[in-house]
Amino acid sequence: MDALAELFGTGHGSASGASQASSAGCGSGGGGGRRRSRKQKKRVRPHNNPTPAPFLPPEAEEGNIEYKLKLVNPSHYRFEHLVTQMKWRLQEGHGEAIYQIGVEDSGMIAGLSDNEMRASMKTLQHMADKLGADVTILRERKVDFVENSTKRVAEVLVRKVPDNQQFLDLRVAVLGNVDAGKSTLLGVLTQGELDNGRGRARLNLFRHLHEIQSGRTSSISFEILGFTSKGEVVNYSDSRTAEEICENASKMVTFIDLAGHQKYLKTTIFGLTSYAPDFAMLVIAANTGIAGTAKEHLGLAMALRLPFFIVVSKDDVCSASTVERTVRQLTYVLRGPGCARVPFLISSSDDAMTAATKFSQSPSITPIFVISSVTGKNLDLLKAFLNVLPPQSNMQAQEALMQQLPEFQVDEIYTVPEVGTVVGGTLYSGICREGDVFAVGPTEHGEFLPLRVNSIQRNRTACRVLRAGQAATLALGNFNRTQLRKELLLLLKIAELIKSTQCSD
């Protein structure tokens, strides 16, 4: 299917095709038309109508997608209004917005001439400059539903340059059967080097010796991939530390690498429920298809209502017919009554852009990538998809959570030399700042113990303020680690009650 038709709606038939179909329906004799069957009449009749104009869904007031017919020489008052509007869209997208230029608010594709498009892009750049954002053209298309037309439409990404470590952060849980190539794929994406076919790319991801020896993940690990405000990839190929990646990136994708073996299924479920991922990436080996725990992981994603996309790996070790058979198997499972999904095979950059914008709007769409970690096939499409993929929650939902009392769930406990006890987890509600006094509990005896947050780190970078929905690590100083365990809660309100009770005493 043509990418423009996939993005903009209904068909792009040509005038010549319509005339040929019309002439084919006319008989040479007087009775030729009477002898046509009813099926032939139904097949000919639609071509007699003019080709309809392509369209998008009507513009939504919420979200980070904005339609603009044209932005040519706006007045000062109009320009200020446009800047305010862009600021709202950036807030809705947590720092990024997508502008469809040449599209009416109703979704009708009108298109712009070359001069109008240049003037509109210039105005859009001025708007972004005023807000400290960068503009990147994702794709341009000619409007071909009108003959001899030179009009074009453009899809533009506007991304705000981060400040105070408040970059856009997406969490992607990586699922799939054992030996599907999950860790190898993450190693290639985050390290920037292709695999040698024997698992070299995954060595940097393992945390335990037995994982290196067996080549299988048994614990939960985190890997990061960054994108600049221009959409360029930032990983360990050009950055030595995670701090450099965070400093140079405007958008961060945190991969939660989960175990694929059956005996570690409890660990995988813990990762899906505790770390609150935004999306799931289900990795399927092309040579084995949906086998082992892949079905269970797919069922977990469906049960948790977690949007997911599929990556078919190991294309380099299979024939084309084997890959096609695996894709057909996935299509059959996704379209079944248990899933009721719409599979979308990504084969071009246009498909990747379409999937990223449609994926958040319609959870029934399931993009499918066929990649190879050895040859690098379609890895650029996967990166382009992750670059444009918007967050699930809008700004209003996050602000509502921020107004609630702070609640931080403990998922990991560490002891760091010269720092003390450190806990990692997710802030589900409220705001956490350095120096805040919390209460942790309940303990085995049902008690809540007071503690102080000495420092905060997000993606291994110092951060003064933690907001609802963000994952981080908190340094607790000399707090006794034996009094902590996973799934405990840090609550600010109880800490205030304890403090007020002590003062009254």
C-alpha cells in the first residue's frame, strides 16, 4: 500500500485508469450493456466517480498533533497566538509536537505551493526559536489527487531543547522468548555497533557472570538510547558515559530488558508491573516464530493493556520464505479474536513515520519490523520510529498526578560506597525534591520509618526535582538497608504526620 494512502486516507486513482475502466464497461453493440453481469456493474460504477481528496482524522484539541493550512506572513497578534498554541502542543507532548502543514482543521488535505510552503516553514521556525525548540522535517509529499498539481504537504517535528534534566523520557519493556535476540538488539541500538553473529553486542548488558556464561538474561537491566532535538541518535558510540548521553539528548528511550526464560517469568511480570513501561517491544526470532514464552509475554501485554510493537529478529540467518512465514503467523495471531489487532509491516521510512503517529492514536495498530542485528537491516527504521513515538500520557494527566500526595515505590535497593543506601523505583504521584522527609513502610511490624532524600538521579544524572511518572534513584544516606525491601512505599504525608507528632511531644 502506498505510504501516502496509508497516512492520508482513501485512494489515489489516476484519470487514465478511470477512463480505461469506463471504456471497458461499454459494449460495441446495442445489447452489450444489457448482457453485463451485476458483479461487472458493481466493479465499474465506482470508477465513474471523481477520485476523492485524501484526508486525515479531524484535529483533536488535546494531544501534540497540530494541523495548519498555511502560515504565510501572520500579523503580530496572530504570531503571538501561534506561539502560545505551539507552547500548548509542546506541553501536551512533554516537549515535542508534530505539525501537519497544508492540512485543514477538518483533516482535509489541501496542500501548499512551493512559495507558500517555504513561507510557512520560515514562520514555523520563528515560532520554534521563540520557545527554544528545533524544527525537523520528517517528510514531504506532493498532493496528487488533482492532475497537474504542484502542491505539497509536510509533516514537521518540533522538539524543545531540554532544561534542568526535564527531557522527554519513554520506557519500553523488551519482551520475547529466550534466544530471540533481545539483549543483542539492545546492545546494537545502545552501543552503535553491529553484532558479530555470536552475541558480542550483548556482553555489555549482562549483570551477572552466569548470564555471560549462558548468554541468557535472568535479571532486569536498563539501557538508554537518546535523540537530539534534531532527531539524531545519541548512544555510547559517541558518548563515553550515560551522563553525556543525557546532556546531549532531548529525548530518552529507556529499554527495560526482561528475561525470556520460563523459570524467570516471575521476574518479567515484576518488571512489567513495577516499572510502569509506556510501551512494550516484543522480539520474535524469524527462525522459530511465536514459540516458548513469546505467547505468554504477548498475553501479559494484552492483559495489562500495554501498547506493543513487534520486532522480527535474525533476518540474516533465515531465507526470505521463512521470514514471510513468520510474518504470516504473526498476522494470523494478531488478527485473531484474542488480540483483534491490525498488523502494519514497516518497510520504508514513510511507514515508520505513519506507524509512530498512528500508534498512539489507535492502540489496535501493531507495527512489525523485520530487522537484523548483524547486517543492520531496517535498524534505521526502528530508530526513526522510536524518535517520533510520542508519550502515552498528556500533560493534563501528569499535572493531575503531580497534585496528589507523593508516593514512590521501591523496586531496587543498593549500597553505594561513600553514598550509603540507594533505592530505585518510580514516583507514581506527587513531586519529590532533594531534602524531602519521607516515611518508608510498611515494615514487617506494620511500622513507617522516617527518612530523608539526600539526592536524586535520573538516568545516572543528578536531578533536583522528580515528577510523577518518572523513574529515578534516591540516595538515603546512612539509613539501615535491612529495614528496606522491595515493593515498599515512600510517603510524604505520613512523614509529615510523624514529624508533627514528634514536635507535639
